[in-house]
Amino acid sequence: MGVSFVRVYKANCNKLFLDNMVNENLVKDVVKEPYKYGFVTDIETEKIAKGLNEDIIRLISQKKEEPEYLLDFRLKAFKKWQKMDEPDWAGLGYKQIDYQDIIYYSAPKQKEKIASLDEVDPKLLETFDKLGIPLTEQKKLTNVAVDAVFDSVSIATTFREELAEHGVIFCSISEAVKNHSDLVEKYLGTVVPASDNYFAALNSAVFSDGSFVYIPKGVSCPMDLSSYFRINSGDSGQFERTLIIAEESSSVSYLEGCTAPMFDTNTLHAAVVELIALDDASIKYSTVQNWYAGDEEGVGGIFNFVTKRGKCLGKRSKISWSQVETGSAITWKYPSCLLLGEESVGEFYSVALTNNLQQADTGTKMIHIGPKTKSTIVSKGISAGNSINSYRGLVKMGKKATGSRNYSQCDSMLIGDQASANTFPYIKSQQPNSEIEHEASTCRISEDQLFYLQSRGIEFEEAVSMMVSGFCRDVFNQLPMEFAAEADKLLALKLEGSVG
Amino acid sequence: MKIIEKIKTNKLAKNQTEIQKICLHKLQSSPLPNPKSELWRLSNKSKFSSFLDYSVSEKDLKSDLPYPKNSQNIIRLVIGENYKINLKEENYSIQQLNEDKLDKFIKEQISCFDQNENWCNLLNLSLSCKNNILGLKINGSKIPPIEIFSHASNNSLNAKTLVIFLEKNCNIELLQVNLGKENSSLSQSTFFFLEENSSLNHGVVSYGENGSNLLNSLNVIQQKNSEYNLGSLHFKFNYARFEINIKQSEGNAKTNIKGMQITKKDEQISTYTKIDFNGPNGFLDQINKSLADDKSHAIFEGSIKVPKIAQKTDASQLSRNLLLSNLAQIDTKPQLEIIADDVKCKHGATISQLNEEELFYMRTRGITLAEASKLQLSSYFQEIISFIPVSKDRWNLLDKLLNEN
């Protein structure tokens, strides 16, 4: 039969598991790790009044000196947003968000225009230094260009000149609006329209900053680009917008990282990311998300409601999403690919780790529209504590997607008997000449493997860490070098604990 | 939607039983399921309303049931034919459930019904009159196979209910046949209660004629060490919906399900399964196959819930789908919700067309395209059909599927 590729993974579970409570607790202990990015930077900020209305939107637009079309875009989005209902289908339990109690614009006070990095407030530089983000160009070792976003505005973008030599534009979206208005006008909102969903509409109305990347025809970006998002104030939401355009035969690898201080209130982060790949272009978008997740009782933490979508517009174009999700009280995120171009490729590699009372509802949508399009989904979920970790994905083969293929694999690992792991794959096909395969499995830390490693002198903690790392290997292999190391460290950190 | 109007105005039946009253009361506030809920989202609205567009018929026209000629010792029952059942043999007994017990059981079930999840059952129980509810209590061993028919007559909606208690250590083979006549709607609800150590090999074969509709809801409660095997086949319905709710009430039970739905023309057939493990050591092996041709639409949604108490559950679910036409559609959504950590759970889903390499192989050996695809289809069907009890010798299902249009 045409469906001979079914491989249903046998869960790596152990039938002979001895109910060893000591070990059970040990495993629970090692996934506890205090959040080390929880500090607040004491810096004078400029904030506007709380609340959301047309005047606020006009004020944001005015502060950013935006052209008319963008204000129009914002106001239209706001009107749409007012008519929309907050979605509840994910079954996420959270207190209702009071949208009038959020500050929609908050920026660290600094001189109007900064000529060089030396003029950036040293406190800010120090903050990013503490976070391990090299903003000063002396630290060129990493060969990564960084755009650092602090609350609502972009602080600095490094390596600009070098990038400019290759024609690559890498700047904050506010700058792009000023200097590359034609590109922004042409592409903004074409992948994620303002009316797409509740949070995308909100973002379209109030987005403050974010990154803009333009890779011209035939250019392979000489270095990895990276943006780093930091929420500093407790009462302001972060609504950044990222737009990446890869022209014909170009390629780029983009990295995104994020942290926030510890507050006992919930902060809303509703970002929109749009990627556009033309003929033969390729975009690799990697995220390590480590927003503050709230404390053990679930107090505080970021609500991470993000819309990320890429459009493979051109023939043989490729968009690859890889993400490591460890933070946020609630993550609600489905990086997706619209595969329009013939033979275009979409990829999604994800590791999501939840602990305590965290909730993650994440996955992807692969919409096959053009013929011979291909997509791969690999999702690994690890749930510990009382957390809920769900994979929710959609694979759709449209009528014209002849000869298209999809392969999805979702594995979950449960640590402790209080956490839950759910899988909700939606699969829809209207094209007989296409193939879809999906497989999912659930398992726990295998006692056999643990025993094997321990009997060879590897400490318990290290053994668990090794096993989790092995479980995620398929995804880590897809991350860029800088991130792979960071992701491994991050998971190890989360797994590092009080085991003596 | 004649039926809904009547439910709203409470003009459905004259001599309502208490159960009908309770269910009607539950339906009156919102008589239709929420079309936005996951369970009803994909349901074709006009087809669904065509189900509700007939008036209820309580009397059955004696119809010509297809009784395959066979002298085998088989117990054959038709729901709606009013007879007293009291079979007592040396090894076994099959008796009608007494009314009190039947009422009590159904009321218990209704008390935990949800408007969307159990809408089909609520409708069925509000419509089905006393005559159309068959309650049986079965015990013993070496019981001859049982065949139970439900059918809808032309231009009307019939509601039939079947309740079976399988007592301890009892095992039976039971084939349920649901027949839809031209332009008719059949609402069939079935409740099984499997006591400890009992085992049931259950077959469901449902097929209709032009313009027939079916809402088939199957509810199974399994006590420990019971085994429930289901082989099901649905085809030739304008609109059919098959709901399976299985609850392993204390775990330690075995469930095997092999189901298939075949859609052609502009038909829509959907299967929704919900398996609850309410105790440890449960076992589930499920495979659901769909085949969609012409402009038809086949839907499968399966949910497996493994709460904390259900440690050491071993559950697998596989959805295999064949899409044979450019205009047909397949939706499938197998889902897992797991809290217990010491479990083996997996699911898989595939959608594709007939394997071209296999076709090519056969054609190079002189087999025509039509014959070759028939061979492929028969192997696809066979896995399910061979799992349907009783039918093997009496109902030539494979032939029906391959040769009927």
C-alpha cells in the first residue's frame, strides 16, 4: 500500500520500573533551577500612560515618527482587534488579561540619536553583558550581529557596516520604517495579516520595535544575525515585530533570544514574526526562549502569545524554524510555513521544556499549497512538575499540492506523575497524490538507561541530563553552533539541581 | 429541521417515558450541538440537517431484511419487533432486562452526558420509544453468535436503542447490522456493560442506500479483566457519524478496535472515538482506516485520555487513510492526553493514495489497472473485515465493497 512508511515509535518505556520514590524525587529535584536572568535594571524610562485607545496608538506612531500608511495600518488593526474575542480554544488556564492595565510603550531614556555604541547608557550595556550578549564590537569572537531590544525599543545593532558592505540591511524596524519605507510597506502584514488572530491584531495596532532584515539577491549573509529581547518593566507589555525578507538565491540564519526580570505580575508578550523567502532563498530562524516562567506556585511570569509565520513564496525556497522553549508562564506559539512556491521546503524543530505550573501549547502549521512541497516536523516535549505541555499542529495539503510530502514526529517525555503531555495533530488532505505521515510517542526517563549510566559511574544528575539531551538531539542538531551550545547549557542548567 | 422544531415546542411524542422527558428537557435549552466545538466543526451542515428533516416513525414497516441464507445456529433479533426474549439453555441464558434496571442504568448514563459530546445519545433517547429499546442480560458460555438488526424505513427517522449487560465470565460474538433505506435517518445508540472477566467480540456493519443518514453511538463500560474487540464498517451513507465512547472503569482491561469507513460520491462519514482509562494496566490497540473517493469527505478524530491513576497503560492508535480523488477530502486527528508517566502511548497517522510501485509491479505482470487496484483495495479492506465477527461466512462484505457502486 502507499502507506507503507508507517513507523510508530515504541515508546522508550520500561516495563520493569521499580517504584523507587527516591529516584522519582531526585528527578523532580534536578529539573528545578532558579531563574538567573531575573534581575531588574534600574534605569530611567520613558513610559506612556496605561491603557489602549486610538490616542495611544497615535501617540506611539507619533513618537516613532511614522509615515501615514503605518498609522493607518495600526488603526485598522485596532478596529479589527476591538471586534475580536480573545481565543479560548487552547484550553489554557490564565487570569483574564486587562488590556487597559498595560503600558504599550516604554523606552529607556537616552539621547535622541546615538552616534556610536559608546553613547549607549552603560547600564544598558551592562545589562546585556550580564545576559551574555556581546553588544560591544570588540567582542567579535562570536561573529554574530546583534540587535538588542530593551522593552519597547531597539538599543543597538552591531556589525552594521560589515553587513552593509554585502548589501544586507539589519536594523530595528523603526529605523527600517524611516530608511527603507518601500520594503516595509510592501511586505508588512503580508504573511500575518492584522486580522489573522486576536494577538496578531493587537500587535499590529501597538507594535513598538523589533528587527528588520533584508538580504539582497544572491547574497549569502556573511554572519548569523541575532536579536535579543529583554523585558525590563513589569507593567509594560512587549509587542515586537520582526520582518525578514530574503530575495532570490539569498540565505540567512537568524537567532532570537529573550529574557525578563522576575515580577509577581504577569507580563504580556505578543510578538509577530514574518518571514518571506523568494526563489531559491533560504531562511533559518532559531529561537531560544527563556522568559521568566513564574515561581513554583505559578505567580508571575510572561504570557508568551506569539504569531510566527513564514511564506515560501518562491520556487525551491526554504524556511526552517528551530526553537528551544524553556521559559514563560504560558507559551502559545505555532511557527508556521505557507509553502506556495513549487518545491519549497518547510521545517520545524522544537524542544519545549515545562516545569512547575508552566503551560506550553506549541506546534506548527505546514500549509502545502504549491506542488512538490515538502515539510518536516520534529517536536520534543519534556514536562515536569505540574506543567502542561501540548503539541498542536496542522498539516494541510491543498488541492494543487501534487507530489507533496510531510513527515511529523512528536515525542513527549514525562517527569513525575503530575505533569501532562498532550498531542493534537490536525491532518487534512485534499490531494491524493501527496503523502502525510505522523507519529507520536510518550515515554518517561527510562530506569534501564539510568541504571546503565549510573552503574558506569556517571552521576545521577549527569545521567538524567545526558538522557534529556539525547532525547532532544534531533532538534539540537538543527540549531546553529552558537545556539546549540547555549541550548544544551540551558537544558543542563534547568536540570541542574540540589542533588548531592 | 422538523425534529428540532418539535423538540423546541415539545410536540414530539404523546406518551413520553420518563427517560424521554429527561433527555428532551436537556435538549430543549439548546437543541443542536455547538457547530464550533471540535466534535462538530467538520460536520457538513446541510447534510446534518438532512438527517433531522424526517419525522419520527415509531412503527416499523416490516421490511425485507437481508437474511443471508445459512443454517448456522444464530440468534437473530430485530430492534423494534416487539417480542419477549427469554432464552434459557443449559450453558447460557439471554433475558430481557427488567424495566427498573434498564431505566436506572440509562438514567445513570444520562446524568453524565454532555450536550456536545453525547448529543447523539441525548437525541436517540428522547426519540426512541419503549418498543424501540432493547435491553438484554446475557450470561453463560458457549453462546451461539447473535445478530441484531436496526433499520430505518423510507422517508422517516427511526431511533433504536440497544442495552446489553454481559455478566461475569460470559463471552459472546455479536454482530450489529444497521441498515438505512432510501431517504431515511437512523439514530442508533448502543450501550454495553461488560462485567469482570467477560469478553465481547463485537461487529458493526452499517450501510445505507441513496440518501440515507446515520447517527451511530456506541458506549462501552469495561470492568476489570474484560476484553472488548470491535470490528466496524460504515459505507454508503449520505451522512453518517459513528461515535465510540469506551471507558475502562477500573483499568486492567483490554480493548481492540479496527474500524473502517468508505466514502464515495458526495458522502460524508466520520468516526469519533474517545477512550478513557480510569485505572492502571489498561490496553488499547486501535486502527482506523478511511477511504475517500469522488467528492466525498472522511473524518476521523480519536482521543485517548490517560489520567494519573492509569499507570502502565499501553495504548496505540493508528489512522490510515487512502485519498483516491482530487475532489475528496480527508481529515484526521489522533490525539493523546497523558498525565500518568509510566505509560506506553503512541499514535500514528498517514494519508496517501494507492502505492504506485505495487501497481506498477502488478501491471508489468499483465494484471490490468482495474484488477490491480482491486487487489490492493481488497488487502486494505481485509484487515478490518476479517476482524468483524460472524460476518465472515454470512455477509460477503469484501464482495459488497469491491463490486457495489
